[in-house]
Amino acid sequence: MDQQEQAFAALSADDLIAQAQQAARDGQTQKAIHAWRMVQTRFPDRSEAVLGEARLLRDGGDIEGAAGVLARGVDRFPDDETMHLERGWSLCEAQAWDQARAFWSQVRERFPLNYGGYLGGGLTSRKLDAFVEADAIYELGLARLPPIVDLLRDYAWSAYQQRDWSRALKRWERVMMQFPDTPDGPCRAGEVLMELGRLDDAATVLGPARRLFPKDPSLAVISGFVATRRGDVTEAERAWADVRALLPGELSGWGGWATALIQAGRSAEAEPYLLEAAQRHPADVTVAMDLARVAVDRKDWETAVERWRSVVARFGDRPQAHIELGWALALCGRDADARSCFEEALARFPDDPEVIVAPARAAQKQGDWREAERRWVEVTRRLPTMSVGYIGIGEALREAGLLDRSAVHLRLAAKRFPGEVHVDLQLAMTLSRQRNWTEALPVWEALKRQHPDHASVQTGIREMLFQARQDQGANSHPDAPTGSAPFEIPEILTSNDARDERTAATGALLMQFESLGDTCEFGIVQRRYGAEPLSLLRWSSMSPSSLVEALQARFEGVGDPDQTIVADEHGEYITRDKRYHMFSHTFTPVQSEPMDRFVKQQLRRMQYLRRKLLEDLGAAAKLFVFKSNEGVSDIQLTAIYRALLAYSQENALLCVRLQDPAHPKGTLDRISPRLWVGYIDRFSTVDIAVDTWVGLCQTAHAQYAGTVR
């Protein structure tokens, strides 16, 4: 027996465990392992010795050795929950997923009230792409145990991994509502809304979260992407600056802001950020390509060619790199080099449509329309089932001034590719250039009806109308040339229903409504359309009975220091009214200003909003809205409405309930001339049924307008 063993042999179990722990802290791994094994030999009932050895082995990178120790530990201590959990996680760490799946099933059966069996089992099933199984495991855990953030978060990730955005949104909203002190809920809900293309809704969710969690890098990154896609340069600048401050090594902080600048037409400002990103991340192809494109944007052709050559040299497997090098060469007048580049690209990527099209696009970029026509004809030969070549020929002929040939060609293309928006658009543009209004206007009208939100269609109509209106006036004049027939411009082409005007009109409508609770949902709908009324209850929650009491008491005491609690809840100042149990968000982070100063301002604000609400109630100035996540009974509805009528017999109320078999979403029942009950398919402050809310308000307002004296 050596000296160390003699020393260990004389120690008690507790002293020997202390020696092992100290050796581990001192980095004496072998001594610690020896001590742990001595404990296991001399004191076989001490499970911490098994766990200690396994953790040391795992920390040292011996995953297989740790798994073996834990396997023996599970056999020796069949009722030890920690031993089982460590064993399960060791199998996950070793990526022994099939073995882990079977083991976690045993853990759930043996220890049904331990969260680990559900977390580990769900993760293992997800790694095996068994998402139905994973969801079943998470749902079983949520049914058996009170929810914890890790379990709800993993449940949400399961839907996210499947790209089942609808379910993912609902699950992240649950994380957000039940655990408001974690930024994961709003962060991932915002990301899912972005994936769904609901950028305004994403911004609505992320904005308050960014104020509450200003140091969370993930929120900053997602906010940056959302702002960039929305074209909100101010918010993008703020978000990407935060990313660079929080994560200076993160590529997106530099490249994301550069992208936002480029999209805003500020390429010159983007270049320093791209240069920094390229220096920090030389292997990133996107940064390298964006840097080359910036040189193209400022027409610095030599720099552009140099940079594109560098991209091709480093990322030669990217067809787009070869294409854009060819374009840069053509645009700086090096036609022979451009042709050589395109030929090399075609030899390397003979079946890539973009490579086939590239020489024709290069001629277009140069404005060489005759050469472009020749090359587009070659595209139609190589890609006969795609419309791009036919569109190119029609455009090239038109820009070359050969309008009749362009029109003939595009009419044939429209028959070959019926319903193809870009073909019809080019035909409409050629017919308008001919000023052939009797044929052009029906094509534009069809485009407007079928593609009302298509940006190119909208632009084309605006440009067309300028000339068409002049011709219409000239053709209707008594001195019009012989044969110039009058024509009518379809009303649909002159009505401007662009999204911004629709939003403004809807916002003006929603300004005429005022929320009475019970959550922020209707307030968020108003914000979605730019309606920002000052309202006491817009961001408040209050039960139906408390609302009736407050109305009957004229909200007496609201904003009084003795009746109002101002508190820090999850980093946000909130208010609670002691009498009416009214909870209100302020969306003010506690770090923004001291509590004493905030309280004085907030109490004055609440008193003002109380007076304003009483004035609006007395003047019947708004259509009041109420909903409750818990439902509103007929008795409660009647009580609320009577309380409103006590202020003015002209007051109107829209109460919104969840749909039922007799009342599908969008149904609006008129109970009396100024009382409505509307139905919606869900209540939510994240996945809001915006269209249904707006539809209910539009119908109720139209009916209300008929009762105004």
C-alpha cells in the first residue's frame, strides 16, 4: 500500500469525500478519482462517490468512461433520482440517442414527478426527429407537474424545429405569459412572427420586451432582423448597435446593420461595417459578396471587379459570384473578359438557370438592347419552359423602340404563360408605350384585381396613369385629332388603395373606439394601425365585476397615492389599484428613472386619464370595447352596459366573446341599437386575430353611425 492509500485508509467516509472534493478543486484529477474510488470500495452506500467520479471523467472529456461509471451507479442505487438523471444526460452527451430514449422512458416510469425524465426524453426524441413522440412526452410532463420554464421552452422549441409556426407561436406565447421574467418568450414569439411574414406584429411584441430586457443579445438580434426587413432604419440602427455592444464578435451586428443601410440606399455608409465584418469573419461568403456589391452600387468598377475576383477565388462553388463578376466586367467596358467569365460559368454550371440568363442580363444592364434581344433568344432556346427569356425579349424590343414587335411577341408569351404576372406586366407596359389604351387598360385592370399588392404593378399603374389621363383629356377635347377615340379609365386604377392608406383609414376608425379591458389585446390592435388614443384602461386588466364597481363609483380614487401601488415587476414599473384591483402596464423599465420621480408623474397621469375617461363617458364620445379571457356572462354584460348608460344614454358598447357553434368568428349580434356582442376565435396578446377585430369594429361602427343624431 503506497503512502497516499495509507493516508486515505485512515479517513472516515466524510473526510475521504472532502479530500476528493478538494483534490478536484485543486486540479489534481487523478488524486480525486483515486479518492472517489476508495470511497466506493470502503463505503459502497455513498452514492456521491459515483457521481463525483463520473463528473470528473466527463469534465476531462472521458464521456465513455463517465457513462460506464454511471451505468454501474444506476444498478447499485436503483432508487437514486440524481444517479438516473446523470446517467440519462451522459447518454445524451455521448449522442447515444436510441439508448437514451429507452433509458429516459425508464426514468419517467420510475420517477414520474421528476422534471428531468420529461426534459431528457423530449430532447432525445427531438434529436431522433420523433417530434410527435417528443410533444407527447412534454404534454405528459405538463399534465403531471406544475409548468417550469425549461419544460415549456423545450415544448415550444419542438414546434419551432418542425417549422410549425402556428403551434410554435402559441407555445412561445405561453412561455411569455407564464414566465414574463424571461426574455425567451417574446424573443422567440417575435422570431416566429417574422417567419410568418407578420413583421408589424413582431415589432409590437419585441418593442416592450427590448425595453424590459435591454441587455439580452438574442432580443437585440431578432429585433435587428425584424427592423431591417420592415425598412425601419432608425430601429435597425439601434438594435444592431446593441448587438455590437453586447456581442462584438457576432457577425450580424456588423453585417445586419450594413444590410439595413444598403436596403435604405445608403451603400456608402455600409462599407465600413462590411470591411470590419470581413476582417472579423473572412470565411463568410455573404459579407464578401455584399462588400463587392457596395463597390458596384457606387460604380467603382475596378474595385468591384477586384472584389468579385476575390470572391470567385475563395468561393468558386457559388454560381452567383461568377455571374456578378461577369456583370462587373461588362459594366466597366471589358466585354471580352465578361464573355470569357460567362463562358467559364456556363461550362462549370451548365444547368443553372441564373447562369444561363446572366449574359442577357449583362446586355440589359449596359442598355445594349439589340444584343440583349439576341441573348434572350438564346435563353428561350435553352430554357423553353420558363417565361424569363420571353419577358426579356419583349422588354428589349420595347426599349429598342420596336413597339409593334414587342406587343406581338408579348401577346404570344401571354398565351404561352397564362396568368404569369411578369408577362402580363410587360405586355401592359408595351401597350401603354404604344398608347393603345383600349387594349392596355383592361390588362392593367386585370393586373390590379389579381395582384393588388404587387409593387411592380402598383408602380406601373402610377406611371401609366400620368400619360393616360393626359391622353384622356386630349381625346375628349372638341379639337381632338380625327380618329382619336375617347376612353374611360377603370375606377379601380384611379383608386389608391395602397397599404399605407388602408392602414391610415383603419387607424382613424379604431381611434373612435376605447378599450375598457380586460387585457392589452385591443390596445395592441389599435397600435398595429397607428391608432394611439390616450386611455386609462387601454393597457390595464380588470375583471367585469371590478369594472362595474369602478364605473358606478366614477373611478373615484384612481391615481390617489393611498389607493395606488406602484411596483417593480420583472423589471417594469406596474400599477395596481387597491379598490378596483386594476393592474396596468407602464412599459417603463425600472432602470429608466428613480421610483420616487416615476410615482409622482404616473399618479398625475392616471388622474388626468381618469378625468378624460369620465368626460368621454359623459359625452358618449367613443364606442367602448370590453372582452375578458374568462368570458363575459349575460348578467355581467348587462351590468357593464347599464353602468355606461348612467353616464349617457347615447353610450355604445361592443363586447367580444370567444366563438361557439352558434356564433363563428366574425359574427356580430346587435342586442340593442348601441349594444353589440362580437365573436372571435381566440384571445391573445401575441397571436392576435387582428382581421377579425377590425371586421367587428368596422361593422359595429357602420351600424352605430346610423344611430347618431
